[in-house]
Amino acid sequence: MDFEAVIGLETHIELSTVTKMFCGCSTVFGHPPNTQVCPVCLALPGSLPLINRKAVEYTIKVALALNCQIQSFCQFHRKNYFYPDLPKGYQISQYDLPLGRNGYLEINTEDGTRKVRIHRVHMEEDTGKLIHSGLTGRISEAQESAVDFNRCGVPLLEIVTEPDLRTPEEAKIFLSSLRNLLQYLEVSDCNMEEGSLRCDANISVRRGDMDELGTKTEVKNLNSFRFLSRALQYEIERQKKILAKGGVIRQETRHFDATTNRTTSLRSKEMAHDYRYFPEPDLVPLEISDQWVDEGRRSLPELPGAKRLRFMEGYGLPEYDAEALTSSRAMADFFEECAKRYHRPKIISNWLMGDFTSLLNATDTAVERSKVTPEHLTEMLKLIDEGVISGKIAKSVFEEMFNTGRMPREVVEEKGLTQIADEEELARLVAEVIAENEKATGDYREGKGSALGFLVGQVMKKTRGRANPELINRLLRERLGGS
Amino acid sequence: MELWDMKGHQLAEMIEKKEVSVSEVTRSVLDRIRSLEPLLNCYITVLEEESQTLARQIDKYIAQEGHPAPLTGLPMAVKDLICTRGVRTTCGSRILDNYLPVYDATVIQKLKDQRYLPVGKANMDEFAMGSSTENSYYGPTRNPWNTERVPGGSSGGSAAAVAAGEAIVALGSDTGGSIRQPASLCGVVGLKPTYGLVSRYGLVAFASSLDQIGPITRDVQDAAIFLNAIAGHDVMDSTSVKREIPDYTKALVDDVRGLKIGVPQELMVEGVEMKVRDSVNQAIELLVSLGAFCEETSLPYLEHSLSAYYIIAPAEASANLARYDGVKYGHRARGSRNIREMYKKTRSEGFGAEVKRRIMLGTYALSAGYYEAYYGQAQKVRTLIVNDFRQAFQKYDVLVSPTSPTVAFKIGEKVDNPLQMYLSDVCTIPVNLAGIPAISVPCGTSDGLPIGLQIIGRAFDEETILRVAYTFEQYFGFNQSPPLTNPGVQLTEDQKSQVQMSGEGRRR
Amino acid sequence: MSRISREEVEHIARLAELEFSEEEKEKLAVQLNQILEHAGRISQLDIKDVPPTSHVLPLTNVFREDEPRPSLSLEEVLANAAEVLDNCFLVPQILEEG
């Protein structure tokens, strides 16, 4: 039987505002426990929430970038449940009047561009952090847990897709496109390790010839791209097996365990929460005027799709290059900085997609934190053009710059990597090589053009790569005569 | 006349003229507290030492700097659900028995700016849920007019303290009548301001869309002075309104000529006692004789106020009280094996019966399948009530009614009948639902128990209700005091044991 | 209006994290039904098209600027806590997740 998976994603993104959603506490990550806490986010009796204007502005931007309709009248609701990381006993969230709805995000898959519909975009507040005692740090084995409220109240954006995704690969592409978009908008650093981008998935499986959706499960804790694919793969397989055997999928919430690569049942539908949403009486409603929406629209930066087109048209880059460079805002910005300083965009692109990207990956470094700046790269490219270094030497110069952050000229001079430009010196070496390689010179003279390459290589070897291959080529030809 | 028996503005004048020191006034009130408190139980916490120290500091300040503010040094009772930094704030609940706020409510900050003088944290129904001050972990407060009777609630401690001379003025809070009804039952003045006029920051929430802080005083002038001190926009409260605050004492003009007064027949309900009805009618006649125009009118949806209120208020409360879970502060049950057990035990031990009842009621009204029938419907009724008042105020300047349908009832009389208890607030609740201001002034007695007249005004038109109340007060001349004139009143052994028996929070 | 059964009392108690003795449950069911019988009268009203009021104030868009304010000191944060470990609030075992 042929089965098709249907996947919807629910992502939570911490906004990079300076202060929390409803109070003035700092949102900086990694401070000692309970040092970024005030009466409001600790839910002290009598305290009242105050909406952070910036968080609303960021949400408007995201909703616009996701092509959503902006709700002109929206409200916060209380979502009621007890959990030790939720100090008020309710989360201030949005319910039937979210800020944005009915949008979409275009993603590029192997089968071309696809629209993934966005169901809703809304604002809420993050919860505190639980630290579980015991050796494993796993909740079920801890005898007690400790609560740190530093993250509690950090502005959180919830973005929910329609069930438009079909494969774990597509889900991954969607999440990475979404992350890229949010980074373009500069509303979140989307750091999955620090929990500023988190993801849950709704998954169901149906027979290929069916229209209606199968029973879905919700899988939580997909907090890295790897976990996302692994969990989806596991869950799809699990459901397929059950259905193939004629079984029934239980509607439930499941937890992905990264150590076993499996999903396990957390709670069934019968145990589902009754959140008892009602309008938050401590906050007044939001009225998002057309003017405000227009301002938001004007403040949007160039988004990845538009940038890709411009890179192709403006810089004459192939689609592949444009796609790769714009898949992260930092890389795109890096490229454009370089392009201001150096006139051959494709050469820049080659270096960025090649050596730069592999070094970044190998050292797990973000573009922004790289020691190599656009100035480094373009200065180096100019040295190549001026014939000071060869393209081959440039690779080691680049690596040296990447590791130390020193300027290319310094590196070249200190390591004596300057190209041998002295024709007399080179002519001497060429003569030596001719004398030492009778067979190859003979072959060349007899018309075997390929022998020339061997001889060039031999000269390069003697110079340890510091010679200009074109120059050697010319000198060899002159010496050997002929074509 | 004893110092404890004087009005706030009289004492303020004497203090300013240096005819009396704040320390003397404080001592007089503390003496009164010492002698009466075992009987009345107006306070959960008395600040005996602190208030005397503060009084000396204020005297020194007055001697050095001169001009005291209108509330400077007037012994004040603060309802125990208004957060006072470093001073225990229990909300009348076991769950906050040892709770020490780390910040001051905005009203407290404003009062500190005036160098106010808190003498204690006043007793109240637990989390302001009640109409009799019997629902306190610290035992019931008794009505100074008749100690067999309740002082009303939930600000019963505040009202009784002002009536008995255990405080000159008091802070209360009003969600469904909690300032006005006890003021009425204790023969004092109680003002519930317009929703949004006084900051709620630091007021422990019962029902956030209805709660409002206000003064309980001995006369209308004190109420106006007090309102001057606490009204005004606060950036810490999103529901606080930005507007020019008038000097409310300027509204104290004894003139109601040409004023149009409506009498909603829905507030002269069946359950209104004959003597209460008579007193209110006489009060109306007095106002008419002073030149006001007065007629009966109808606000048809007011009859559904109680229903809407007893859905909306418990629903909001069920969420507001979820934070008392034993994790961050307050009582925590011992020996729980897991978090759910800890929650259940903590909350079941920490909350009293009425609070639990309302949490259950509110949780039910919001739960899946019932939201629309209860909460949704109640919000629509609220719209209709707001509209009724809006229409009435196109025609009338103020509306008047009894504050409470009855005079003070006996302690224990209604504790087992929640619905009967809820009916005590039938005349005050519509005002909270509409968010408008109202004041209760004494307008007579029945068998030695005070009756209150409620005067309701347009949103943010506290001036007109103060003016009507002031005029009425001038001409009606309610000059009676509770029969506790003997400062050295001795308790019988029976009375002592009664007080000690009541209130688990007292037995420790 | 439907009447609250004892089972419903138990369900609501679970949602509200409260526990009651059998006797209390019986009594509560009676009292809640009494109150709801009165309060439930409004569900008979035909007011479908009336907009709900959750705020009496005509206010919208009340904001705070994204500017930091001082947090509490650790001492203040933990002042009223029942149990503290390593500057965190300590709670008993959590059985299930989220």
C-alpha cells in the first residue's frame, strides 16, 4: 500500500527584544538563575503585565513577511494550566484573535517552489526553565526539580502552518527557510541550542488515494534540524506500520527522545488539557491601524526571495550561487560588502561558497563571528589579480586569515609567499627542468601538447607553488620552440 | 471629644496648627485598638511599634519642614490585600499567612509621598470574597454597632475600624460592593471610584475587570481628600486612565438644585427591608426638598447583574488565584510525593471554603462546553448593563438606591447559604459591572443599625456624587456613633472565648 | 441548564488543583447547582447579537517601551519561597511533561 505523510509544524520563536513581553526584565541569555526576575514575571500578588511595544512591532513584521492578514483588532487571552515553570498558573497568549492569519511562506524544494500556508502567527510569553535533579537530568527520574524564571516572560512568537508538508525533508527546508526569514527580519537570533527557535510537529499518514486526513499525533521537543528529521521519519514509519497492519492511530501527544531516536506517548486526547481561555482583563485590546501596518511594511528589509533575484540580475550570478548566498542573511551581507570592494562577483561567490563555507562548517563558526571580513577577502583577491600570489597560494593565505584574522598582505610577506615574478630567476628554473626531463621535452617537441602541463608542474614544484603558471607556460614554450 | 473620634480633616487642621501632634493622635488610636481589638478583630496585623516610630518621625518632619499634606499622620487602616513592602500581607488567607511583599502598591507609594500613617492591615473576607468578613482565616470582624452582627464585607475590617475609632481613615477595595456595603453596615462613608481612576498595581487581584481601590472614611469631605491622594494615571497599570484629575474637595458644595436624580426600581428589589426602603425614600425626599429633581426609572437589565457577576468574578478569580501553588511564595503543604499532590494539598489547605467554592464556580464557567452558556453570555449581559446605565445618565446626573438591601445581619446567619450571602450585594454589583463610581453615605438606622444610601454617577464624574453625598450629609446630619463610647470597654469571658475560638489563623 | 454532578465536581476540582472529601463534594454539588440555577438564568436571554464586554474602558494600545527596568535582587526573589536550592525554587517530582 502507498502511504503519504501529512505534516504541520508549530514553531515557537523567542523575539530578540531587550526586555520581556510584559515587564522590563532583561532577556539576555545565560545569566545566573533568577537574576532577571521582577514582581510581574514572578507573578507576585498584585503585579500587572504591560505590553512591550517592540514585541508587537516585531510580530507585525513577521506576519507581513509571511504574507498574513493582520488582525485590526486583537486581544490577549489567558491560557490556564498548572505547571511549575508557569508562575501565574496561566500563560498570556492569543486565542481567537491572533495578530496574523492566513499567510504563506514559499520554500524551494527539489520539485520547485512551493507555498506552505501559515495558519496563524501570534504573541505569547515564554515559561521558566526546569532543572531536573539526578544523574540523567531526565524529568521522570528526578526526585525533585528546580525552577529558574529568567526565561519566563521572554516574548514568544508562535507560527503554525497548515498541514502542507509531505516529507521530513520538506519540513526541514521549511524550518530553515523560516529561520532564514526571521534572521533577515532581525527579530530573533533563532538559536536552537539556546532554545530561541523550537518546533513541534503534527503528523498523520493516509493512503495515497484518500483525500481526508488521518488521525494525527503531535510530537514535541524537535529542537534541532537533526531531531526534526529523525523524529518525523520515526513517527511516519511508526504510523505506517500500524496502518499497514490494519491498526488505528491514537490521537495523542508524543515526545521525541533524542537518545533513542524514538517517539513515546506523553498523553492521550482524553487527557488533553482544558485551557479555559478567556480575555486577559489586565490588558486592553490592540488596534492595529492601516497606518501601523503600512509602517511595518515599509520597514521590512529585502526578503530572501527578492534578494536571490537581485543577486542573479544585478551581479549576474547563477541561480545556484544566488540561492546559496541568500540562504543566510549574514552570508548575503558578506557577499554584498565584498562586491562593493571588488568587481568580479562570481569570483567572490566561488570563494564564499567554497573555502569560506567549508572552513565555517569545519570550525562550527557563524559568518558574523568569522575573523575573515569582506576586507580580508577582497584584499586577497586583489593580490591574486596583481600577480602577487597565485590562486593556489591564496588558499593557504585564506586559511591563515581565517585562523588568525591577519590581513592577506601581512600573511604573504611574513611567510614569503610572494609569487616569483623575476623572469630571469624563473628562466633559470625552466632551463633546469628542461635539462632534467628529456623524455617529456622530447614528447612535447614531437607534438604531444599534454607534456607541457607536466613540465609546468615540475617548475611549480621547484618554486613551491609561488610561480605564475601562465608565465612559466610562456617561458617553456619560448625555450622549447614550436607551437 | 476624643482624638480617635474626630474626622480626618479636623485632625489634619489641628496637626497643621500644631494644636496636636501626630504622636498624640496615633497614641489615642492605638489605645482604642488595644481596648477594642479583642472584641472587634478589625486587624490582621497591628503596627503598634512601627506606627509610633513613624508618628515621631512625622512630628519631627512637621516641626522642621512645616506643611503637612492632607493625609499626613492620620492613622490609617490598610485592607490586607494591598501590598505593603516588608509588612505582612495575607489577604485574609492561610495561603499567604507569612507573605512579605517586596514592593509597595502604587496607592501605598502615593500615600507614602503624603507621609501617611498606617496603623495596621485590616481584616477582610479571604481574597475579598464575601460580604460579611466571616471568611477570614483570622476570624470574623464584629460590627461596632452590635458585636453579634457582621460589619459587612469584604472590607469589613476597614469599615469597622473607621466606625469604632480604631482608625481615622481606611483603604478598602471594591469588586462587587466590598467598600460600599461594609461602609453602609458600619455607618461610615465608602467610595468606589470609576474603574481605571485608581491604580490597581499592588492590589492583590480578585476579579481584575471589576476591582477598584477606594477610601472608607467618617465623612464625605475625608473621602474627597483621600481620593485626591490616590487617584491618577499609573504606568504600571494598563487599565489606568490618563486624564486630568480635578481637586475633588472643590466638589464639596452643598447645593443640589436642579440636579436630576433617577431611582432605578430594579435596585429597590423585593429583598430590601422595609426600614431600609423608608430611609432611602426619606433621603430622596430630603434631596428633593433641597431642589433636586427626582423620579423613578428603570434599567431593565440590572436584574441580571447578580447572575452575570457570579459568573464573571469567579471566572477571573479562578485564574487570578492559580498563582498560589506553593512554588514561589505562600503556604506549601508538607510531605507531598509529587507536584500534583503538592498543588492539591497546598491549595486545599491554604484556601477557605468560600474561595474554593468560587474557584470551582469560575473554573466550571470557563470549562470546555460551558464557556458560551456562562462566561460568554455574562459578558453580553454586561454590555446590556453598561448600555442601561449609559442611557440613564443621558437623563439623570446621578442614580440613588439603598447600598445594601438589609442592615447588618447576624454572624453565622448566612455562612451556609452562599446564594443568600451573594444577595447582600445586589444593589452594589451593577456599578462594578459598568465600571462607574458610587458612594455610600449613612442615611439612618434601623434598631440601632446603620443604613446606607448609594449614590451612583457617570464614569469619572466622582465630583457629582461627592457633591450630592456632601449636600445630603450636611442636611441629614448623621451624627451617631456606635455604642462603644467607653474606651476602657471590658470584654466578658464569654466574648473573649468567642473571639479566640474563631479564626484558625489566631490560634497559633 | 444542566446540573453539576459529583463526577463533574471531581473533574473541575482536578482542573483547579483542589481536593475535597466525599462529604464536601456532595455539599459543593448542591451549592454550585443552587448558584448556577440563579446565575444560569441569563442563558435563557436571547441576546445572540449583543457584543461581549470584557473591558469597560474604551482603551486600546497601551504599551511599554522596550527599555529595561531593574529586576529584583535574588534575596527578594527567593524571600517567600518554601524551598530553595542553588538560587532556584525547588519543587517535588514532576510526573508528566508539558
